[in-house]
Amino acid sequence: MVLRVHLSVCLFVIVLMFSGMLGLERRGTKDPDLEETVQLTATEFEEMVELTATELEESAWDDTSRTSLLERDILNVHTLGERVSDWDDQRVAYAAKNVNSGSRHFDGKRRVNVMLVSGSQPMPCDKPKGDFFILKTLKNKVDYCSLHSIDIFYNMAQLNTRMQKFWSKLPLLHTLMLSHPDVEWFWWMDSDAFFTDMKFELPIEKYANYNMVVHGWYKDVYEDKNWVGLNTGSFLIRNCQWSLDLLDAWAPYGQSGKAQVAAGRLFANYLHGRLAFEGDDQSALVYLLISQRQKWAEKTFLESTYFLHGYWVILVDDFEKMMERYHPGLGDERWPFVTHFVGCKPCHGNYGSYPMDRCAKQMERAFNFADNQVLQTYGYVHPNLSTHSVEVDTPKATNVGREKVRG
Ligand code: UDP
Ligand code: MN
């Protein structure tokens, strides 16, 4: 038994090491809470994994056994506070009472109210340079929102101790939804994502029949069951009952401790390319879309016609070519809307999947690429994408601008 425990723990450590080396450990940060969790649950984990693996083989996609498995391994605690079940009615009542609050309401002919939501950890980054990059991505988001009259909420508080780090977006969105019945869409964007097309706007009318919009591909999610078939670094979620229900269904996989470890193992068994690291929000969403397809898939739009999320590795080397050939406002590979530094950990230096030097160099370039679109309207430009210095330039008033008038 002792030997078995050791073997399992070793295996677990090896899996973690490999996942980091292969660049697949999306969440590879040194976190004291997580380390404690792993130590505390080493024995539990071994028992749990054995049970889970056997049952998973037997149960496949059978609903009953999967549910019982989750009930045991993933604590059946409601993590997001009191359940709300009449939110759509409450929002209708709110809209009726607040008819005079101008165009900041709902769909139809009025301007759809969108709030950008982002955040970062409550503590300083490991290195001062991390905080510098966080500030740059925040400035970039403020610029985009101010150009397009979008509200922005940036969170640095730990709202729910059971849902930490990348899971913190769930309690945050839940809280914001209930506090802002006037906001129709919440738009989560990771702190390590930059707007790189300052002119492009969300084709929001296209999503009239959907409650969630995520960058991703149908085949990768539903046929290949690939955990990177979509990306939860930038997504839209409508303020409605469906979304509250989705957050309720999504949250249990992210509870710190045993549940999150079990969730990681479950995702590793079900999803393609996913190793057994702690449960993450992206895998959980892919898992829910596949396993409870009838509930969630119909109202979830997988967007790939422009970069609602764009993987930095395939974009950043072409910025100069883009500037030669194209112009802002396209949003796709010709001029990407969002460039997301997946696998870089700006706040944690070398714990990411890519060397920090490479990340830092390219984040600076992405920032300047976007910043040029802002500065050019004021008559300045970065002479090249690697420098923070600027030169005087002919103002280009048409580049970006307040095309939509607020209010
Ligand atoms: N985040 C947060 N609070 C935290 C840690 C992370 O709001 O304490 C946000 C932050 O915006 C980050 C996102 O959650 O970009 C995803 O977290 P992850 O650890 O996956 O970071 P990334 O992979 O984006 O570097
Ligand atoms: Mn990210």
C-alpha cells in the first residue's frame, strides 16, 4: 500500500513535470495554496484516481454513473451564493422601471450595453516587470473601451476563497450580472490579452439568438473533444437566467482542493490532449458543452471569423506585414482583434510555457502595435514596434475614433 501510494505520487509529479515541459500545463504557476492542496490530498488523490479511472472506463458517457462520480469526487456544494431562478423576470421589471436611462438598455434599436470585465491577482507580481505588463494590458483595455464607449470593470479582489486564480472570473461575473441588470453582455478578457485592432467592433447583432460567444471551432470541441477547441481568455456572456445557470453548473469544477484535483483527472480522461493537472475553467466549459450538450450547446456560439481570442504565437511575427498591407478594422488574421499571450505568465516570470524573454519582447510589440493606432490620432507614432519612444507623425484622424456616440 505504502509503495503504491509512493508510485502514484511519483506518477502524479511526473505528469505535472511533463505537462510543464511540453507547454501543456496552461496553469503552471507556483502557488502555495495549490502545493498544500497537492500535499494534503496525495493519499486521497491516489485512492480517488484509482476509483475514477476504473469507473470512467466502465461509465464512458453514461449520465448516471458520471453524475454519481462527480457527486462523490467533486463536492456538491453550491459555490456562487444563493441560487437565483427568476432573473429574466427581474430584468424585465428593472427595464420597465428604468425606461429613461437612455440607450444603455437591452437589444433592439437601442445601443446594446456591454461591460468589459478583467482582473488580476490581489498581490504584487513576482517581479516588478510583471506589474508593468499588467498595467500595459490594462491601459490597452481602457483605450479600447474609451474609444468604443464600453464600460470596464477591473477586479483585483478575491471575491470567493473557494474559487481562486483563473476561476475567479466566475464569481466575479455572477456578482456583476446581479448588480447590473442594465448590462446586456459581459465580456471577460484575461489580463494577458491585448486589443490589437482598436477599430474593430463586436458584431453584436449576430449573437441575438445566443447567450455565450467563445472563440472556438465546432469540430475541435464536439467531434475531437479537444480541450483547446475553444479559449476562455476572451468571451461574451449574456446577462440572463441561462447564464446564471451555466455559471452554477460550471463553478463546482473550480473549487479549490480535492474537487479541483478530481476535476482535472476527469477532464484528462474525457478530453483530447489534456493532462491531469488541476481542473481549469476552459476544460470545464468544453466538458459541459459535450456532456450536457442539449443544455448548453444551442445557445453557445463558437466564433472563428475574427480573433475574439488570437493565439499570440501565430500573429506577432506578422505585425509589420500587416501594417504594410492592411489597416485596423478587419479583426481577423489581416489585423487581429485580440492577441492573447496564452502560456506566458507575465505576473509569474518563468513559470509559463514560453521563455519570459520571448513573451516580454512580443507583449511589448503587441502593445506598441495597438498603441500606434491610438497615438496616431494625436500625431505621434512609435517608429518601430520594439520601442516605447515616439516620433511626431501626421495625425490620422480616420484610423480609429469615437464612431459611436455614447448616450
Ligand atoms: N486572474 C484574476 N485573479 C487572479 C488570477 C488571475 O482575475 O488572482 C485572471 C487574469 O485576468 C488572468 C486570468 O484570470 O489572465 C486567467 O488566469 P490564468 O492563470 O490562466 O492566467 P493566464 O493563463 O491568462 O496567464
Ligand atoms: Mn490568459
